[in-house]
Amino acid sequence: MREIFYTGLLIVVIVLLSSCSPAGGEDPGHEFMPDMFHSTAYEANLYDYYYYNTWGDEDTYKQYAMPRLPVKGTIPRGYAGMHQSMTDVDMRHFDAMPISGHVPYYYEDTEEERTRAGEEIRSNPFPISSAGLASGKKLYDIFCGICHGEAGDGLGYLVRDDGGVYPAAPANFLLPELVAASEGRYYHSIMHGKNVMGSYADKLSYEERWQVIHYIRALQAKNEKLQYDEEGNTLNSSAVALADWSKEATAMMDEVPHEGMMDGEQKMDDADETAPAQDH
């Protein structure tokens, strides 16, 4: 009887041991605390259904792990599209509105590159508008006015004699040198900073930088008793090729020949001559 008991016990032990999934080939066998090795969380873009996940099924895992469509109505970053077909003037203006919302800047943070930017970047790619000047004023007051002053005279409250604690004197935008400075000189300073002024490239978007420059020009024009708004620019009209965009568009459309348009014979000479310079 005892032999039968031990024989049966041995058979049971052998059966239990044989059911322990020995390792071999691609099978690692049973794992000690497998949830410490395999993530039971939903891993993005990874379709590897984990059988120890007992609170969801394979379809649920696929729903959360696989790439999904964007929310309905989502607009790609930096691009809102056009509601109508583009004219030549639209296309020239559209060059200033990159689809990605980002424009590479190829000028290094050196004095040589600062000079080169000032010589090569001569125009503001965005037209002067009331909305743009309002946006530029708001951004200027936040990021620039504390040092350069609300009027652009370099008398911000951080550096004024009546309590300012900042020892370095910021630039006075109303000086003749800076009134005559190119757009590239301002843009380069925003991108890389100047002296103790740090870079604002990570704080202002591409369009916001140019709107701030527009507002600085408006401050200069006000001091010089000149005009700088969407109705006209007597400060530096050559630096804002699209300042009077609507009138320019009307004028160019009137000059488009009607014969041969279907054959692609529309002349582009005038458009090429007035196209704004591109940033580098």
C-alpha cells in the first residue's frame, strides 16, 4: 500500500513538473513575476497584446495603442488654408506663412553674421495691419517695454533713474541710427539677443517677431511725426513691400491679360519686381 502511495505521488510530481513550460527555442518558459517584465500599460504605436491584461480585450488595446485620426476640425500647426483660389499676390504673401509654422534662421550668433543679416534681410514679410500693430504692441509691452520703454526711448521701468535696478542701458529705438537700421538688425537681435539681452526666439513665433518689429517702427514713426499704419507708410516704405496689400492686389489683377490665360501665358514680370525679399 505504501509503495502504491509513493508511486502515485511520484507520478503527480512528474506531471506537475512537466507542465511548467520548459524554456526552449523562442519560448522562455514561465517567468517569475511576469508583470514586472512585461508592461501591461497601453504602449503607443505598439500592437503587442499582452495576455496578462485581464481588464481589456484585444480590440480595446488596438484602439488605444494604434495611431488614431486627429480630432475633427484639427488644423495643422501654422496653417489655416485658403477659402478661395490664390492670385499671384496671394501666393507672394503666402510665402511668409510657412505650413509648419517655423522658419529656419541660418545666421549664427556672431558679429559678422549680425552684420550680414542686417545687409540681407531688408523687408518685413508681413503687411502692416491694425490687428498686427495691436498684437505687436501687446507683445512689445510684455517682452520689450520693461527695458526699452513704452515709447521705445530706452527708459523702461527696470532702468529708469527713478527706481530702476538694471545697470545696463538698453537701446533707444528713437535714435537716428536705429530708425535707419534694417529689419534684419532687429530680427537678428530678437533671435540671438544683444549684449546682456537674451534671445527671444523661444518666446515669440515667426509672425510675432515681425509684428513686434512693425510696432517698433510705428513708435519711431510717431516720434518722427510720420505715418506707419495700414493706410500708409512714410517711414520706410521700401522695407514693407506688402504694406498696402489690398490696393496692390487690385492693381495687379487689373494688369493681368485676359488672352492666353488658359495657356499659361500670364506675365509675371511685375510680380517678380515687387516680390518681397525672403529671409534666410
